[in-house]
Amino acid sequence: MIQSFDRYFEKTDGLETDYIKILYYDLAKGYKGNYKSYQYTRLCTIAEGSKHVRINDGSEFTYTTSDFIILPPNSSVKMEMKVETKAIVYEINDKLLDDMIKRIEHQFEYEVSAADKPVIRNLLMPGIKSQIDRINAYSMSNDPNKEFLIDLVSQEMVYTLIKNYKMPLHARKKEEPVAYAIQCLKDNLSDPDMTVNEIAYSLNMSPSNLIPLFKRATGMTPKAYHNLLKINKAKEVLLHKIVSEVSYDLGFESISYFIKLFKSHFGLTPKQYTMKYKQDNLLWNK
């Protein structure tokens, strides 16, 4: 049973794919607490029991297994459990939302509009319920491809949410430019066109304004941060691919630059790192 909410708990207890993070909550009868939605849109559901919640501006209600809530980023939720409750929350990646909105607007030639109210409570109709049930089934399965399958259904689910339910679309780009920039870098690890100029342009900012803002928040420039993300990813991929493939897949300008950067961070060349991992693993399994 959950005793308190914090971001560390949410990062460790759940399943994360490229498009969504699934969070599981087991709440005791009488539990009272608060949590935040941080920088992402959330779809909140009840598997068993009910939640009495008060959200942001004072919207207060009880929802059950027949309802779901679309919760906008940076919301604060005060909740109380009248009965023992199991809740499942789906944190939706901004890239999935943005891509789906663009596709809908292009295909159907109309602009997706935001909801009038910031917090949306809806009945769990058969269409969206079926998609949520499929995501849950895949998440609990032993299928080696379950993350891929979850992301397929997630696209379908977000399409349904945007088409059939008003979404609380938000101006997070302007409100949190550094968080938006970081997400862009994470979502585009191997894209050489994902430059600080591109990110600044999408934020309606100049690079000269974004770079010092980013550096104050993270301690490094966007380029250095992007390289750090790629180098950390390289550690995983090197266990399955050769150095030249990893360098190419992650969009480094040259193999020699990749090797130099890797060694400056980890004190070993990519090849030395791979050999050391294999030796350590061999000793561990003896």
C-alpha cells in the first residue's frame, strides 16, 4: 500500500515505453494525499474502488471504475480514499500527442481545439475502454514485444482521445522552455537536424536566449546535454552492435568524434568498454 507520493516512487513503480508511462497505485481505505502531474498530460483511471479528488482550481468530485480523467500538465491533486482503491494512470509523451494532432489536422483538414475546462472527466465508453484494457493486458503479459504493442495501442488511444474527447491542450512550450527542449533532445537522439536553432524556433525564442536559460537549469549547453544523452544510450547499444553502427545510429558526425566523446565521459573507448563488460559478465557467471 502507498504511504506517500513522490516522483521517485513514480519513476520506479511502473512500465515505461517510448510513448507512455503506466503507473500503478494501490491505495488503502482512508488514505489521504497529494500528487502532481508534472510536465505531462495524464489519463487517470480506476481499476477497483473510487477516488474523491480536488484538483487545481477547486474542481471536486468522486470518480470510479466507470469514469476517467484527462489531467493537464502541472496539476495538483488532493485525494481521499473512501474505500480500498487500485488506480492506473497513463502519462502520455508530448511527442505522441503532438504527432497525433498534426496527423489529424493534416488528414481531416481542421485545427484540433483545446477543451474549455482544464480538467476533463468522462464516462469510460466502450471504445476507449477497449484500448485501455488492451494496454493493460499487454503490460501484464510476458510477450517480449509488449512495449512495441503497447505503443501501437497508445497511438490508437490518443487518436480516440483527441477525436472524441476535448483534450486540455496547453502552452507548455512557452511555460517551460527548458523542459520542452530536454524532451525534444530525448525524443530525437539520432536526428542531426535537431539543433538548438530548431528547438528555439519552435519555442519562438532566439538561440541566444534559450542557451543561457538551458545552461542555468542543467549546467550544460543543449548540445552537450544531447551528447550526454547519446553517450549514455551508446552504453546500452554497444552490447549488441559494433562501434561504427552505434556511431551511425546515434547520429554522431564521425566515428572518431564518437570514440573521443565516449572516452572523455567514461575513461574507456567504446571497444574497451564492451570488452570489459563481457569480461566482468563472464566472471560474474562463473
